[in-house]
Amino acid sequence: MNSRAWILWVGLAGAASAQPEYGYRLGERVGDHVVYSTRGVPIYTEALEPTVQRWYLPASLFSENHHHWEYTNYARDHFLRYVSPTLEGDLFYDGFGSLITRGWLIYDWRQVQPRIAESSQIFKASQYVRWFNRQLLAVDSKGDYSFSILVGDELNTTLTPMTFKKAGFNGVMANLATNRLRLTGLFSRISGPVLLETVGLVDPRVNSTNLVAGRTEVDLFQGLTIGLNLVNSHTSNGSRESFAGNPFKGELSTGQLEDALRSVLVRLSDDSPEDGEAGAILIDRDIEIKTKLKRPSSADPTVLVERDTLIVGSSFGFDATHIQGGSVRNGLLVADGAESIVLHYVFAPAEGESEDGSLRLLLQQRLNLSLAEAQDVIQAIENVRFRLVLANDYRVEMSSDRQTNRFGVPQFLPVTRAEGNIKNETNSRQVVFDYGLPTANLLYGLSAEWRNMRGFDFYGEVNINSNYRKYPNRQKKHHRAIAGIAGDKRSLGWLANLSWQSYPWSAFLEGFGMDDSYSTSVRPVSPSGVTNYAPEA
């Protein structure tokens, strides 16, 4: 079992070696609690008269104060607290039982996997609000090195203009700086960072969306600074083994794996609907389904063994069960203006729906499988790939019965689009892509800043973006990560600006560009692992 934890202690005591010996008066730490017990000479209780006594633990506090008959007058005497500040807070020990410090646990974020429940836990004590007003800051320095760590609900954070900029960041921010090097790290459970109304309570979750981001800047020489950027948001499933795969590519949540995928939808539309012409043209289509099929063993035909099987729709006779929208022109499906073509591929219909045209029925008819055997083949699907031959100004989106809003209506996410508004079919190409549910978003890149270069200041950055998704196979523990389309798995974004100033004149020039699929947005999962794919979510 692997464990990751971020813990912040606020202590008021000095080193353990400099503290006075209090014996058992401060209690003993048992697990996460402090237990108080009285110690002394044993007494034969049967020799005592029965009396009723009230104990207010710790009873040893009596010896820490003045005698109870002493009069208090603070006209000239210094104010004396009932309990010394050095006695407040809890005791914290290391793994060997040695005392570390005394203080309060203010913030605690733990990620422990695998667990069927409460794998991700965040705790913010009531002092987090009452004492620190929802923002903690610890600073230290030695020689050329300076370090700070911040925990807050509304931290103003910026990495670069095209990667991360947020005025109300809720999480942990760590910073390190030297004369020529600067590093920043950001960490947050963005799907449930613990807000004001849950302070003082532990917020445990199995499914969560975590953010890990960072930036490094190096001054190569005076005026020139090079920076490296990384921003990653990914879904975490606490029931899975920690670090079993690439954490930056995310995991499918328990909600995404709750039910088997029954159908996939592909929508083709006009990417420039305002002109009302030369929209998407569907020239050809095919589907490839990778699954496992039980077939007779070559050594013993009476024994059935599972074999990896690729079902090609055009060869097996499986095609879109329903085709909605569009119009036919020269024998081809076309979507102009506000029109759209929706290809509905049904693997296994829901209860009460017709089996006609479904893959499950076709498996029974072509391979003489029983209903249960055909359903096993559907459950074992590992990957679904589409091959579409398209032309003109097309836009491709996809959805499924597992990719819906809270009302169960399928929500389409973009896959790719045509470059430019082509109207003469000269851009016909085969678009190949695999279906999957979103699991992570990764941004990484490089920046450069050159200051006071003969009166000019330059800043530029280039970033690469990958949006990962995985097919929701309930039988597998590890799923293959998918990004983009075949031959174009990443998106590019860039920014550059140049300024010049010579009193009283100044000039500024800026340029930027990004691919259509370049995105910094995140779709967090709920505690049950369900994602709302609606555009307004």
C-alpha cells in the first residue's frame, strides 16, 4: 500500500530536548488521540469510604497553577494564564516514538491506495478559519536559498498566460528560489478541496480529480530567463493500485465503470454553419472492435480458451444501427449549415429496446453464440476504433450512453475538425480515432523572456496539450490511454509579444495561436465518480 500525505503542523514549543519533564501530566498519544491517566501510589480502595468524586482531566493541571487560596490582582502583577501556552496543543511523534513537537494539526491531505473507501482525505481544523483566516504561510531561508509553503482557499496564482492563472486557487503552493533559479509547485484536489462549510470535518473520497502543476525559471544570463511549465489534472480512483500506471494520464472512476457501455454515437456537422454550404461529406465509414472471444483450443477442441479478436464492421456485417440527420447528395451523406449526421452504433440494447442491428444479435446469428456468450463478448470489449473518410468543412464529435448529463442525455465532445473552410472536396482524408471517457488533461511547454534588449522586451511560450481518455472496460484493471486522433495526438498553443519603449514613444506587438483541441479546462468527478458532461457544468 502506497501512501502520499501533505501535513502542516503549527507548533508553539521549541526543541524536545529543551522542554521540562512533565511526566504523564501531558497525557500519552495513542494513535490519533491523547489519553490522560492518573499515576501514583496504588491505593487499596476497599479500605476507603465510598464517596462520589468528579475528575476533570488532566488532573495534574492543579500542580501547574497557584494554590487555590491565592488572590489574583493584575494591577501590577503580570497576567497569568490558567494554562501555560507551552502546554497547549497535541504532542506529535515520529515513527520511532520520539517527540517532534507540540502544536495543532491544521491541514492534512492524505492519499492512500488501494482502498475501497476514503482513499483521499482532506482535513482542515477549525483553527484554519478562526486563527489563520483560511490562509497559512510558512517561510524559511538559509544562505542563497529561500523557501515558502502556502495553504489557502483563495490564493492568487499564475504560472503562464496559456497554462494556469487563477485568482481563487484552493490548495497547496510551494516555492523555492535562489539567485538564478525559481521553482513553484501547485497541488489541489479540485473536485473537493474542502470549503468553509466543511471545515473541522474530514472529507473522504474514493473518486477525485487532482491538480498537479509546476514551473521552473532559470536566469541563463542577465536579461534572459528560460522557463519550463507543467499542468496536469487527472481523475484518481482510490480503489486502484497507486502508481500502477502513468498518474498523469488518469484513471477511470468507479462511476465511469459502474455499467457496461452499450452504444457509441458519432456526430458529423458543418464546421462553418453560417455559410450554409459545403459542410461535412461522409464518403466511407468503418468500425473496428477489439474484444475477447472464446474459441476451441488447437490442442483440445473440447476446451474453450479466450482469444484476442478484432471485429471489423465491414467484414462482419456490423454498421451504424441508426443514422439520423443529413441529406443524400450524389449518393453520399452530407451535412450543410445547421444539419448534422449522427451515427448510432448499438452494441447491446437496454432492456425493452429492440435488438435489431445490434452487435449482440449479430454475434448470435453469425457465430451461433448464446445470449449470455454474446453478452460476454460485449463486456470484454477493450477498444472501439472508427475509420471515417471525410471531405469539405467537417467537424467530428462523439458520445455514448455513458457520456451524458444528469438527465441521461448524451453529450458530445469534439474529436477533430477540418483545416479551413474547404468547399471543393480536395481535402478528403481518412480520420481514425478511438472512443473513450475523459480521464486527464496534460499541458507542458517552454517559455523565454528577454528583457531590455536594446530597448525591446520579448516574451514567448510554446505549450503542448494532450487530452487523455480510456475505454471503460469493467473487467480490466489497467486501461490503455488514448489521446487525439491517429497521426495527431497532441495540440499546440503558442504566444509571443514584443514591446519597445523610448520616451515619449512606445509600441507593443502580440501574436498567438492554438489548435482547436487545445484546452485547459477540467471536468471534475463527483464523490460517486460521475462526471457531468454538459457544456454548462
